[in-house]
Amino acid sequence: MSDDPKNTSNQNYSDQDRAPKKEFKVTELGVNDGILKGKKTDIQNPELWEFPMDYPMSIIGHEGQHDSLLNEVKLILGSQFPEFDLASMEVKPSKTGRFHSVRVNLYLTEVEQVNSLYAALDDAETVRMVV
């Protein structure tokens, strides 16, 4: 083998091994100078929210858990928003039919409602994502 760095005929390096690897901290990607305030489900900039407000959201479930998703969302919303009309929830399948989303429109009056709602949805086993 030669000492010439251009001669790579006998070396088993992939392009990935030669490329410089950039490491970064998650805090470099976050808001508020990379500092999360409170729990990950808490509102980070409450001063940007105006209450009371109508708040539309889509709650997307894991694949194949349509009925479980609907029941779990009903339990969460029913416990946190007793005045919410559960019959107003709209369930829609994705274009491929693999996932379902529950669409709701909530009336929120304070920041703590949002924080507790997102914390409950984050803990729910059938919820994949909230938009």
C-alpha cells in the first residue's frame, strides 16, 4: 500500500466514513435561546397567545387504532372540557387509509388548559401526533 493519500484502491472506506461528522446539541435547534421552559408539552411563549380563543386541532392516531383513538380522545376531552360536545368530533382517514385523525374545535380560556391538554395527549398511547 502506498503512502499517497490519493491512492484509495486498497482501502475499504465509504464516503460516509470520510465525510466530516457535524455534531450539534438539541438546544441549538430550540426556541427561546435553546432553553425549554417547563415540560416539553407546555406553551413556550404564552405572551403570543390571546385568550379566550377557538382552537382547532387534529389528533392523529397510530396505524390501526381508529376505535381506540376515538375512545381515548373522548375520555381526555370529556374530563378536561365537560362542556365540550363530544358529538362534534370529526374522524377522518388519511389518504392511504392507514391513519385516522380526530378533528375538534375547542374553546380555551387560559394557558393552563392548553398545557394540561397537550400533556394528556402526549401520555395517550393511541395518539401519534397533534397538529
